[in-house]
Amino acid sequence: MYFLEAMNAAAHADGGFRLSPAEAITRPDGARPVDISIYPGHLIALEGTDGVGRSTQIALLREWLETQGYGVLHTGLTRSRLAGEGLRKAKQGTTLGQRTLDLFYATDFADRLENDILPALRAGFVVLTDRYVYSIIARSIIRGIDSNWLFDLYRFAPVADGVFYLKVDIPHLVPRVLARGGFDFWESGMDFRNERDLYSSFVPYQQELLRVFDELAAAHRFDVLDANLGIGEVFADLQRRILPIITAGGEGRDGHGSNG
């Protein structure tokens, strides 16, 4: 209790708000999922493979939510002030081992959680995240990292109100990737696959990634959407599924995004 009292005293002396004991113990300590159920905001994650249309849907959702009167925070991988730039520079080469990259990504997520996501949830914002921890886990699993180690690494990740998996098949995915500019080195798995060109690596890599996403979706009860459909149809489906979450006081926290 001395620790909580000291924090409250310090906040009061500096003119800041006073943390209640319940709020104080939700600060990330790495031992368990951070409890966000006491906050008025909502955490919504869009998951799916590269090129599936997450960024487009995030932009549409943000505009829709803001017109409904909600404050919105948009976040995603490699956007932390602490580790984001370092991660982007690290990916310009392939000198780091996969475990080192995993620790780098976990640092990026922890920093965004502490300094962006939790403050926004406390303030009643809807937090839209373009990928959650599952994308990082999926990409690492197919690069040979043990899934138990990965889930233990992210055991502090909060249970999201909704994890929406935009599921696409390869015939629909390839034209979208080509339309946006072509195949990417990392999105094709060229860092670990023994292929001569991006396309030959992209298709089997994405097939394997989609398989792992399907397994994670089943194990952690994602909301699965048919992302083979057009942009407007996917957006309408997302609106229909998200609206009850943000108007029902966080009922989605009972299942979606579980790290168990």
C-alpha cells in the first residue's frame, strides 16, 4: 500500500490526477494481461495478412466513429517513440536474429501500450490498432519460434474488446498486392525462404501465414470476416459488428483477444 500511496501523493503534488488503487495496478508489469475493463474506452484490433485491406478499413472506421462523436486513436506496429524507428532501420537489413526482432517488436508494443493505448482508453477513446500481437506471433511461428515462448512474451497484452480477422484467399490477395505496388521482401518471406524471386516466395509464405492465422482465429475466437468481398461490404460488416461493442460497455472483453 505504501507504493500506491506514494504514487498518489506524487501525482497530487504535481497537479496531476490521482490514480485509484484499481487503476494503479493495471499499469503493465509483464506478469499478466493488463486489465482494461475499468476504462471507458474500447480496444478494437484488425488482424489479417499483408495486403488484405486493414489500413483502408481502419481509415473508414476512424472517420465513421468520429462522425458518431467518438474520440479515436489509431495505432499499429513500429509506431512507438521508443522502438519504432529502430525497428524500421533494423528491417532494412537481415542481420538481426528472429528472437531479437521479437524482443524488439515486444518493446515497441509495450511502449505504445503504456504511452498511447492505455491513456486513450482511460480518456474514453476507441483505440483502433492495425494488427495486434497476433500478427507478430503468426509471422514468428512460421519462422521457427516456439509459440509458447511467444505467447509468454506477450502475456501482458490486454484482452481486446474485439479482434476482427480479415480473411482472404491467395487468388484475391495477389491482385491487391500487385495493385499497391508489388511484392515486398519481408511480406514474401525472403528473409528465410530459399526462393529466387519474390513471387515464388510470396505465395507459399502467405499460404502458410494464412494457415497460422486460421489456427489463431479458432483458438482465440476472433471475429472472422470475408475479406474477399469489396471494400464497402467489408466495412459494412465491420460497422455491424463493432457498434454493439462500443455501445454495450465492453462485453467483448469476455472472449476476444484472449492470450490463454
